[in-house]
Amino acid sequence: MRKFAENLTLMKKFTPLFSFIFMVTTSGSAQRVGVNTRTPLSTLEVKSETSNPSDRNLQLKNNVGTSLVTVLNNGNMGVGTATPSTPLEVNSNAAGAVKITDGTQGEGKVFTSNATGVGTWQNAGAHNIVGSFGTGVTISRTETGYVYTGATITLPPKSKYLVNISLLMTYGNNYTVTSGSLWLRTYFSDSPAYAPSTPTQSADNVGGKFAVSGLLPPNSPFNMLTGFIILQNSNPAPKTYYLMAGGITSNGPVLDLANFAAAGWWEGNIAGFSLQ
């Protein structure tokens, strides 16, 4: 009687192992493993024992029994939940539970779908960028080339912006006027290097227009140079654009432009408005 009890106990210990052997089929030649199937068509194939859509077909747990990944018979997959109610459900107590990187991601972007449901990271509609200024530059009245003004704007990766330029034109702080007129041209370049004659506008200009110009008319101590251009940064990294100024055309007696694009002026701004 005692021997029978020992044998029964031994059978109970080996029953889970026998059950696993019967449930799992290994195809040595193809190196495939099937659970509840003798003809696995992939490296690992798991076939459910039931037809109930809410039953768990596959589940991974950690050492304390917490569900990590669960796949139901209906195809729903849960990460951090054993009862996913959608094709993909992620449950986490920590921020940043989902990460999608495809080259379009960037600071402040939102994940947006196109008409066919393909999602990419896009700039939020109200996302604006303000440029930066330096101490300003003096531009000679005879400057036919283009000098770096010290002003820049940096656009995020994979972005398209309408960049508005509004800058003060003056001969100086003492309300100096002349009887002549002066026409000044500005544009954004990929480099702050001096351009002797021909503009070196950025290749990221969209629409063919790249210059914003302004006139300081006769007998006027001040005037505003205003306009906008469109820049599209197709790079996967932020890109800085440098504001160049020059190409002066004048009529009559004029003076050098003073402190152009200086941060100290109350007037003037460089601002980008997202178009994506």
C-alpha cells in the first residue's frame, strides 16, 4: 500500500511534463515549435484550445505573476494588462509608456494620421518659433554684397514654416534724415559667410521667393522692412538659418544703415509660423 502511494505521488509530479510534451510538437528538420498543433508553419506557432474571443491565447508574466504581454483569441494585444479591449492596449503607471521613432519625431510634435491611417509626427498647428538677434550691424550705403546680420531662426526637424521678418531701418539714433532713398534686401542663408555679390539663399526656400526688402525714403529717420518667406527643413535634425542683408540700391544722398537687426530696438521681430 505504501509503495502504491509513492508511485501515485511520482505520477503526479510527472503529469505536467507529460501534458507539455503532448501539447508541444517540435519539427527538428524545420526547427519549428507548435503549441496545440503538430504542423507549425512558423518558428513558434501557438494555437488556442478554445474559441472564446476573450480567452488568453498567449501570456507572458514576470517572476511575481504580473502580466507583461497578453494576446487574446480575438487578436487584441495588451501590454501591462491581461484584458485588452482594443487591438493594442498599453497600461502603465509611468509617463512615456509609448515611444514611436520614425525620423519625423521632434520636440512639441503630435502624432497625426493621414487619409489612409498612416501616422507620422507633425508640428502642432499653433506651434510658433521666435528668431534671435545680435548687437546689429552697420551696412555701408554702397554695399552690393550681403553681410551676416547676427539674426537667426532655427526650425525643428522635418518642418515647414512661414517666417515673418519685420526690422527697423535707420541711419542712427539721432533722427538723421537725408534727401535720398535707400533700398535694402535681406534673405536667409545656410551659412553666415559674406556673399560678395550674388545672394546665397538657402535651398530650403519654398515657392521661389527668397528676399524680403525695405525702403528708407527721403526725409524719414525710420522705416520698417517687412515681409515673409517660407522655409522647409527636410533634415532629420534642427537647422539654423542666418539672416543676410545688403544688395543696396540708392537714389540721391544717403548714409550707412546703423544697428540693423539689433536686439536693442523696441521694434522688429523674426517669427516662424508652422504650416504643417
